[in-house]
Amino acid sequence: MVKTRFAPSPTGYLHIGGARTALFSWAFARKQGGKFVLRIEDTDLERSTQQSVQAILDGMAWLGLDYDEGPYYQMQRLNRYQEVAEHLLAQGLAYRCYASKEELDVLREQQRQAGLKPRYDGRWRDSKQTPPAGVQPVVRLKTPLEGIVVFDDLVKGKISVANHELDDLVLLRSDDTPTYNFGVVLDDLDMGITHVIRGDDHVNNTPRQINILKALGASIPQYAHVPMILGADGERLSKRHGAVSVMHYRDQGYLPEALINYLARLGWSHGDEEIFSREQLVEWFDLAAINRSPAKFNPEKLTWLNQHYLKVADDARLAELVTPFLQERGYGQPAAGNLPGIAGLLKDRVSTIEELADASAYFFKTIEPAAALREQYFTAGIRPALEDLTGRLTGVEWKREAIHHEIKQTVASHSLKFPNLAMPLRVMVTGEVQTPAIDAVLELLGKEETLLRLRDRLNDFPG
Ligand code: GLU
């Protein structure tokens, strides 16, 4: 059975790149009817925080990336790493190295001066020396001195590295915590991971990991290294390019399905499909269709997708999502209480929930029209028609059709064109010139509030 995993280090929030890796691993497992595991790689004690763990869990939950097992924590598996290191030591496949940091610094410096690649020289590999007192050793793997490591990367194709290029990597640090490579290998092995899907910043680690697996006599999983994500300037995506945290997008009012759709297209494609659901992604997902070259992050495209998903989103859901944004702006309940109606009316004019909150401002408070608008629309000539309309609306049943009818009647009886009346009307109640159909706005604003605003504004008219 296919089993994949996402193995973030909790040293920050869940960022765009991590989320995309998680998505690919998740989609592959779902497509194959397999399992998806979440594992927290928290052995870097200095940089790991509980807060980051939470941020990762929150990000996964928000994106709907559900896992079948985990979260596992490496720090809860220390005994296991130590046990396997002992086993490798006993078998002569690993050894204790007592070289001090200073000694290794000197070695590295000598190599650099000789124009060589810095690498550990194996000085304790077959050493019969008595270990120096008081030095806590590390455990190193006896990397084969000859031969090559070859693997077929499911994205990059065949990759081979000569063993003499690799040095004897550390498995256990002197404080008995595993190094990244050792921890990952044992976790992937113990958890039965069949496909390791991860960022290609780890591709150089893979031959080392394969050597550890071989020493353990274990079978080798399949690897798929996903090219990185670049900013518009061609540099690796980072904070400099703006928001890279997944939760930042939630906080700006993006919908998770928009981000999922966007991330899926970031380095993967299915024909020309741009807009597709999570279910379609699972149905289509294929590692072979992952691009070999890096993907470029394009915030405009994400916004475009978000716009689409807002348009098709359920009004009641949008009402719920926009509520915290409204609260932030100090808005209470809309006058007529129909928040889903307001969301539904405005949703195809905005590209984020945040914009939806801003666009709905006039439903919560009166907006003073700009001086130029007053001058243009609040004229003595149109005043009688607006007074007439106010009177008519007073008696009407508060339904969009009825409101529309009264506006048309007023237009006709004053020999106007529709916009002659609708524009000042719009500015009077919303303070703006660009709103959805004015009858729909008035219906949602409610009768009482509409009449209040109209009567109030009529006082601002000359003549
Ligand atoms: N913890 C590693 C990282 O966050 C992931 C390692 C892996 O997927 O093998 O980069």
C-alpha cells in the first residue's frame, strides 16, 4: 500500500513551499488509495517551537490536508534512534568519532586551502586509539568507500553519486539526538513510507539516506523531489516576496480551496486545466506530471482564483467568514440583519473576504459622499424626483421588485432617464457611485435605514 508523509521541521509557520509539498504527498496518497502521515521533525531543539508545531497543524487543518497517522514527533522516538545506532555499531557498520570541533575546524581549513571540498576524513573509522577522556563522541556511518548510489527519482529521473564523494555522515550527535538524515531514514522505514515526496533541497541527502538504509538491510522507498518555488524575480521564494505563510492568506481573506487549487498548479498540471476542485486534483494527480523546472509564484493568479471561488461560494459561509473582518472594523449587525444576502450581493465584485468587508461598509454605517459627488449629483433639479421617490418608498412592501417598480414610476413621472435618478439615489444611501443594482442594495439595507438616509440627505440638496 502506498504511504506518503509530510515531515516539516517546526521552526516557523507553514509556508507556501511546505504546503505545496504536503499537498502533493497528500494528493498522491489519496489518489493511490494509500495513507498519508504527518511527522514533526523537532530534533533541532534550538529552533523548534511548540508555537510552530501549532502553526503547522492549523495550516494543515485550514487547507483540509487530513492525515491518517500522526502527528508523530521525532523527540518521542529518541530511544529508537539510539537503539538502531547501537545495532549499527555492534555490526561494525558505524563507529564512534571523538574528533573535537576544533580539530574538525582545522581539517576543514586545510582542505579549503588545498582547494578540496570539505569533508570528514574518516580519522576514527578504523582507529585503534584510546578514546580521549571527557569527550562525548558522535556516531558516524561507515559509508562504503567504493561504488555508486543510484536511484530513479520520479520527478528528476536517474540520479547517481559516487560513494567517494560522500563522507562518513554523523548519525547520532554527541547529545544522542539523531541528525536529520538518520532520523528521517528510521522514521520513513518504521512508518512504512513507500514514496518520499519532498523539496529538491533534499536531493543531495538522498544518496546518504540510501546508504543508511542499505546498512540496515532495508528496502529503499521511491523518491520524488519537487523543484522549488521562485518569486517573480527568479529568486527562491522568501519573505521578501510578501506573504509566504499559509495562514497569512487566510487572514487576508483567501479561501482554502483557492489556495489548494493554486498550489496544485504550482509545478504540476493536468492539461490546460486551471480551475479544479480538490476531488479532481486527487483523481488526476500523478507524480510524472510534476514539472522538472522550478515554479514561479504569481500572487495575481492566486487572487484571480480566489475571486472565482468567492463567486461560487455559499452566501451563508461567506457571511460567517466575513464576520471577524467586520468586527475588526467595528461594524455591528447590518441594519436589516441579512448578512448572507449582503455577501451574496457583493461577492462577485471582490477578490478577498477582506475586500468583501470593505465593500459592505455602507450597510453598517453611513458614508459621507465626497464633495465632488455631492456637487455632481445633489442638484436642485433632481430634488423633487427624489422627494417623490422617498414618499413612494414609504408605503411600499420592502421587496426588490416593488422598490424597482417605484424607482421606474418616479423616473417616468418626472420624464427622467433611469441613471438620472439612480445615481444620486446611490450616492445618497451608499456614498458611492459603484454599487450593485440599487434596488437590491436598498432591499438589503432595509426600509427604515433607507428612508432615514434619504430624508437626511435631502437636507443637503440646494434649493
Ligand atoms: N524536515 C525536513 C524539512 O522540513 C523535511 C525532510 C524530508 O521531507 O525528508 O525540510
